[in-house]
Amino acid sequence: MERSKVRKKPKLKNPYLICAWPGMGEVAFKAARYLIEKLKAEEFAEFLPHDFFYFTASVIQNGILSIPELPYGKFYYWKNPRAKRGGKCEGVDLVIFLSNAQPDLSKAQDYCREIIHAAKNLNVNKVATFASMPQAIDHNQSPAVWFAGTTQQLNNDLKKYGLNLLSEGQISGMNGLFLGMAKKEGLGGFCLLGEIPLYTIQIENPRASYAVLNAMGRILNIEIDFSGLIEQAQVMEEEINKLLDYLKLDSTVGPIGEEDIEKIKKSLTQLTKLPASIKEKIDQLFLAAQSDITKANELKVELDKWNVYKEYEDRFLDLFKKRKDSSN
């Protein structure tokens, strides 16, 4: 079965590839989708989802049950007016890959390979991803942008833009995996991580999306109209302020404490929902843990990261109960 559908192969000058999918704060997905809209980037290819995703449930709308559509993964291109087709190159073209879900864990490496293969066919030699970085900051602060590159030279170049180097730790999920595999295939790359408050990981954060996209624009010397993202960030800040007022919390007198953070998390959890891709990832980790209990630790980390352990607690504890029953 074919894995992709290519409508045309654009001729590009010194192209960069930007990849994005859903995650905490929807930072990457929102930033890439906004970039596509503002640059009027043109879709030219897509992945066929059947090799990378599968149905896990039905949906009900207006009382009618049906199977939902599988997630999409689409390629877009933008030709930079400053990237001369002949002679000296003064700018770069862009290829943007946008998916509305992260693939099943068992298919993640294949998914990355397909993207890298497509990138190489377009003569891409540098790739970039966006991500979020939960920090002990308030929602009305301007988020810092962190970065991690695949080479020391890239890191040195990125430092010139006033970004913070992530010198230790890890980048989880597709953002980290994709860049690691791209490096093995000879592509240079980096991830830009926008800070988000610890208590807002389950809701969109257009302020962080603006921060990473603004940094990317400066790196690539591309002008982007950010007015829409800035307006969305203001609306979101107002909504969170209303919640803080309702909870009788004041973030203007100093950083919000741990007790208050937990209170806000609980309230936001009641008002928002997990991205579909994260729910699917959690379901897959539960399936993996049923056959290999050592996977339970990875599952617990994921549940804690999204502050939903209480929601899944009974199901999580059943993993150990069933294991105990089977050993008797």
C-alpha cells in the first residue's frame, strides 16, 4: 500500500523543513498552522494514515455513532521571494509538515523515516521542530525560548538570537525522536521550546506559539504578521485572569505557589480536555503495560506530566491487580 500521495514536487532553493504535531499547550501545532496561513503556503503532498494510525473508538454527533477520520499529515511549501532562483541566495524556502496527531508509538520511527525521506527528495539539509517547556512562570509573563541543536556549530549560531541553550535533559515524543533520527541521516536540526506555565499544559498557549515562531522568523530572516497570535494570546490571558479571580488568586504579587498551581490545574482540567493524540498515546501505554509491566513507569510519568493520574488511577492500579491475580 502506498504511504503518501504527492500532487507535485516543488523546485525549492535551500529549503528548511519545519515539522509540527500536537503537544502540551498546542505550542508547535498552533505555530506551524499559523505560519502556513500567514505565508499562504501551498499543500503539495500528504501521508496516507493507514500505515501509521488505527481506529481506537467511535464518535457520536447529534446522537449518531460513526468511525472518525484518521489523522492527517500534510506537506506544504513556501517560496521565499528573497531566495533567488539563480545567483546569490539571500533567503531560504520552507517545507512545513503538519500532522494533527502523533503516530502510534510502535510506528513513530517509521513515520520519522518517511518524513526524512521526503525531505531529502526536496534537498532539505536542515530541519526544525517546535515544542513547549513547562516552567514555574505565570501566564502573563513573556515566555523565554530554549533550544537544542544537533551540532555545536548550530548551537553557536542560535545563541546569537538571545535564546537559552538547553544543555541537559531530554526532548520527549516526536520532537526529540525526529531530530535524533534526522541527525543520523546527516541532516542538521534544532528544536525551539517555548515556556508555558505549569498550570496551563492542557490548554492552548498562543503566547508560547508566538515566542517560538518569532524566534524562527528571526533565525530565517522571514517577516511574519503576528497580530493574530498576539490577539489570541491576549484573549487567553483574559480568560485565565477570570479563572484566577474566580479562585481568588492574585498572580500580580509574585509567583504562584505550588498549592495554588495544583488548584488551578484541577480547575483547568475540569474546563479543558487532553489532545486526542495524547489520549491515544496513554491508551497505547496502557496496552503495552498489560503485557509488560515495566512499561507502567513510563505510563505513570505521562499521566503525571498531563496532571491526569487521578482520572486514570483505577485503571492504572488494575494493571497491578490483574498481574497479582494471574500469578496466584
